[in-house]
Amino acid sequence: MTSRNFTVTVQERNRDEPCFLVFETNDNIGLGTKAVRLDLRHGTGLSEAQELARKLNANVIRLSIA
């Protein structure tokens, strides 16, 4: 079984601003010191962002640059 090469974490902003997700990579996938960030739509709450992060961490195996 291939181990996951990233972890998705939820990052909060100021009150009334949507959270965002950050993909923290475990392997060098060609990003150098940069990270992948997903900005979520306005109105997305912390619990929704956490659920999305849980699903990505549970179901996606590899992150790569194509």
C-alpha cells in the first residue's frame, strides 16, 4: 500500500472570513518551499472545512504536479 504524501490542514482567518485548506507535502513534488492552498467560498464554516479536510486525508493517496 502506498502511503499518503500529504496532509490537509484547516487554517482559519479573521471572524466572518472563510477558512482555507493547506496541503502540507511529505515528499518533494516539485513545489519547492511553496504549498498548495484551497480558498473556500464565502460562508464556508469551520466544520465544513474540517469535514472536507477529513475526506481528502482519508480518500486521496497522492498529490502530484502534472
